[in-house]
Amino acid sequence: MNRIAEFAVGLLFGWGLLVSGMTDPGKVVGFLDLAGAWDPSLAFVMGGAILVGLLGFTLAKKRTRSFLGAAMHLPTARDIDRRLVLGSLTFGAGWGLAGFCPGPALVAMGAGIPKAALFVVSMIAGMLLFELFERQRRARTQ
């Protein structure tokens, strides 16, 4: 049952990205082009996502188990450190340069957009490099 629910939620998310046009890098670039032909539609999509997230977290905080019976594991970290800031800046720079973030890139790749496939391959390479550096960092601190 969990896999069916995961598939359904992923399908809904992907469909929402397609319907909102967020798989089009031009939308992202248009949103970031404040001095030119600014496109505010991404702000409305983000605002909608924040509202859904607020509702979800409000409900989750009142529960000990998910709707499918799994234990709730809400984030507890509240620290803003150097790694978080640098990671956020790197994510934002990649998003602005490529016009994709991970979710829309996967959806666009599934729709056969070659630029999205290149982005996803690069994203996976970056994740593997991070894991390699993280393991080396942990080994040095032990």
C-alpha cells in the first residue's frame, strides 16, 4: 500500500509541475529576470507549495503516526550553519543557470527533454562527489 501511495503522490507532484509549466526552464529564467520580462507565475506556484506545506506540517505535528500507519519523523534541526548557506547558494546558482531544480528536471527528462537529462546526470554526479567528499571528511574527523 505504501508504494502505491508513494507512486500516487509522485504522479500528482509531476502532474502539478507539468500543468504549472515549471518543467520549462524559460519560466524559471523569466522569474529570475527582474529587470526584463519578469514572469511572476513561479512565485504563485511557490506560494501554493508553502501553503500546502504549512497545512501538512500543522497536521503532522498533531499526529504520532502517518495516515498509512508509519511513525512520524519530523525534522528537528534548526541551525543555520556555513554548510547550509553554501549548499543553498550552490543550489540556487545551479537552478538559475540551468533553469531546473531536481523535481522539474526529472519530470522534464521523462518528457524527453535532452537538456533535462544532462541536468539530471550532472546532478547525480554532484551527489556522488558530495558523498565521496563527505566520507573523506568524516574519516579525517574520526
